[in-house]
Amino acid sequence: MILNASGCLDALAAPEVARELDAFVTKTVTPSPRGGNEPVRIAETDVGMLNSIGLANPGIDRFCADLLPRLAELGVPLWVSVGGFNAEDYADLCGVLDHYAEVSALELNLSCPNVASPAGGVAEIVSAARAATAKPLYAKLAPSPDLREVSRAAAEAGADGLSLVNTIRGLALDERTLAPVLSTASGGLSGPALRPVALAAVFTCFRETGLPIVGMGGVETGRHALELTAAGAAAVALGTVLFADPHAPARVRAELAAESAARGFGSVEDVVGAAHDGTVARRDDTRHKNVVLAGKN
């Protein structure tokens, strides 16, 4: 499966790109409208891109009334990213979206570097969301030093899968003034510099939890996608590359299939976890086997 990373594609502005995906992940939706951070909110670096958008979005009511029906017309499975500032926010959002058949899965944005961290731990938030919806839940995590413990807590609280990884904090300085380029000084770093970080996170969490994983972070080619898949990703999301190459979904999918075949794998699915030694404890109940099917079959 090829998805987009949340916030890296406007499907209504570029529907032809969205239709190349196996599932479209929305920008993060919060309970109330948010204007986001002040400009400057985007900065390029020689190793990737910094952003400090600040979860700008119209809020859940307008999203459901105005945007969701239009996104559903694309004919692509929809994953809705949700964010909040406490467990109740996440539960409320998941409870609302649980009633919409056009929503295939929910991604819990638990690690945005550009807003205050939500109160309560990952386990509390995932548990509250799990109680509010029967839809597949993916917990989006940052590559923190305690990622092993956090991923296990998310799994035990009821997450069906993990999205790895969110951006990491970085800073860019103006060449002339040496002042921070972004209005918030630091922001989330995505792009090539994130690739080995994401690879390590996917490898660790696959071994730790056995959950389906959407791997993301600096994917630009089929080879990059192959490596994340071998580390344990059942799906791969494209982020920064979409700004430069909007047709990357079809290209990366074809390259991934070719890379897999060249190494003797019967299908891309056979590559999942190939980097491990066979001792990974996989989840084998039906719900966890089928949860990645929230995209196209």
C-alpha cells in the first residue's frame, strides 16, 4: 500500500494525485478550528524540509459537513488524522467519525512537534479513542528515546497499527541575519535526513509489537520503500517527495514491485519483516491481520 503522509497532499486541489494512492490520509483535524502558527511556516534545508504549520484546520464540524463529502467523491479509501490536547478530545473526534462509513481508518496524531503535547500518556489517549470507535486505529508516533515502551503501550491500549515516524524537531537560520527562519524558531524536519531514523523506528516497533506499520520518512524511491518494508512496514507513506514529484505514488509503487521481484520475492507483501531473524512476535488475531486492508485490496 502507498499512502501520503498527513498534511503533505491537498487531495481536493490535486485529485489526480490522490487517486494514485491506495488510501488518502487527511490533514489532522482538531475539535475546534485552528488558524495555525504565524508565517514563516515552511523552510527548506539541504537535508529536508522544516514545517511549523501548527495543525491549521477547519475543525471537526466543518470537516464533516464540507470536506468529508468532497473527499469521499475521490473514490479513494480515506484515513482521517485526528489531534487534540487531551484524551477526551481524541475520544470525541473518534466518536464523531465512527458514524461515517466513508472513513476507513483513523490515525491518532500523538506527536506533532509544532503544538503543545496532549495531556495524558499514549496509553490513556489510545484507550479513550478505542472505546469511542470500532474503526481501525493507527497511532502516529515520534522517534523518541522511549519509542519501544511507547509503541508497546499503544498496542496494549488497543491500537490496530502504528504510523512511523512523525517529524523530528529542527532549526534553520537565515543566511544573512542568522535569525531563525520559522516564526516559531524550530519546526518539524522531514525529508532525506529522516530516512534512517524512520527505518530504525519501524524495525524496533515491528519487533516489539508485531502490529501493522505504515512507514514514512524520507521515502523518495522504490528502494527506500523496500527498506522500510523489510524493516516491518506493511504500507509506506510519501511525504516531502510529493511537493517535488506529485506523480511519486505510481512511480514508487512500480519501483517497489521491481525491487522486490529482482530480489526473488513473489510479492511486496513477502518482503514485510525480511530484515528480521524470524523471532518477531506477530499479532495473529483476525482484526490485526486485516486492518491494513483499510486501503485498496
